[in-house]
Amino acid sequence: MRYVEVGGLRLSVIGLGTWQFGSREWGYGATYAQDTAPAIVRRAIELGVTLIDTAEMYGFGHSERIVGEAIEGRRDAIVLATKLMPLVPLPAVVDWQVRGSLRRLGVDAIDLYQVHFPNPFVSPRSTMAPLRSLLEQGLVRHVGVSNHSLGRWRTSERGLGRPILTNQVRFSLAAPLPHWELVPYAREEGRVVIAYSPLGQGLLSGRYGLEHKPGGWYRSRSILFRDRTIRRALPLIAAVGEVARGHGATPAQVALAWLIGHGNVVAIPGASSTSQLEENAAAAELELTASEREQLTAEAALFELAVRR
């Protein structure tokens, strides 16, 4: 495993996303939360994965509980990240929310507490004010944001009065805009972009196509798996597959390697099984050539343009 060091945090370049823990919309079956999810967390730690990301809204707190139970006795090995829903970011409300996350996770402090999305009705300064108090109390060690534009990220930093180390956004070869908009800023300022949905919900894995689409409520309704989108993605999928064959790797590993090859990007794919987790983690050792990266970036840009038409 490789790592990115920022602000005292040691982030594995491949982390673990846990949206699917405790949430049935992914269609992973009734026993997934009870048996598979805890095993995935434990195996991730064994593989050197340090970044485990959850949120209070994942399964209405169920994901946090699963993670908390799975990391018992292993707390010092991980960077624990969760997220705040900023619906009413008043000090008393935020204090109640963070203490709920701490209780569900079974920890005394959260390493990375992220604002899950911008609240369009509340200024960044007002959103960040109660988070300063959490930092001062030691309940939170670092603040991050999620789904923030570059402008909102910078404004939020001014509101917090200190660096916001991370911005977690949808980022993949199927959603490449952060490559141009966020990564340069993060690189210049010593920040990190955390890429969620790094495999385009599985579109880039090579497992799905026009004749075989994913199940589950969430992905079956995704724009990425409409026939029109899949057809427009075929050149990108083919390019990923070609690079994968050249390295003896899987398409998913190539898609992840493209992301973490930026240097200040870490990816948090989910996993439906420990074997998929192991495949994802192995991508940390895959290095693409400059020409391969350029080819994939060009195909990603063409796909982005085609989808926006």
C-alpha cells in the first residue's frame, strides 16, 4: 500500500467507502451488513488500508455502527472519516450530531469530520463556526468537505480560519472534472481530493454493458447505466481495457491507478466482497505510463463532453 501524508494524517491511496454498509439500495443481500461488511473492514486493515469513510446518513447511522464494531481494538491503525449533514448547522445541533456519530462509532474523536454537502441556504462561514468549536474540544481532529466546488472549498477555509484538508467528490474517468478544477488547487495548497464512486458505480470495471446491467435500486436508476450513456462510454471502457491487458491488471485497477496517479488524490471504492476489496487494494501498486495516463484522460474528456450534450 502507498500513502499520502497531509496535516498529520496518513491516508492510504486506496481507502474504503462504506455507503453500502447498512443500505439495501445496492442490492447486496440481507446478510451483507451482518457478515460481509465487518469482514471487509477487518481485511482492509490487514491490507494496510488506513482511510475508512462513512457518514451519519448512510443507512441512517447503521454504517457507522458497523464500522465502529469492526474497528474495535484496531482504532490506532486507521484514519476514521465520517460526515455531517449540514441541514441545520447551529452549534447545539452540530454538537448533538457529532456526539451521535462518536457514540455509534465507539470512539472518543473523529479524525476527519466532513461537511457532506453545501447547504445553499447557509453561508460557509456559518456552517464552519460550530466545527471550530469541535476542533477546540478535541472531538474532531481535522475538518473536510464533500461535494464542494473550488470556490465553496476556499470560502469554507476562510470561514473555518484554518486549512480544510480534504474535499470528497465524485471523481473517476467517468466523472473527470475534478482533474482540471480541484486537483491543481489541492496540489498547490497541500490538500487532498478524496474520490468517491471512483469506478463510476462499476461502469469502468468492465463487468457491465448493454446486455448486463447492475441490480439494486440505486444503480439500476443511475444515468450511467442508461443505454445512451453506455454507448457513449464504450470508447472509454475499451481504452481502460486495453491498458489493463497491457499490465495484466483488471479494468477496475487501471481506473483506480489513474486517479491515485495524480499524487494528491486518494480513492475510496466500496466493495461487495473481500475479494473485490483485495482487487481494489492491489491497484495501489499499479503505475501507469505517462502516455497511458494521457490517453485515458483524453478519452475521459471526450466522454464527459458527450454526456453533457
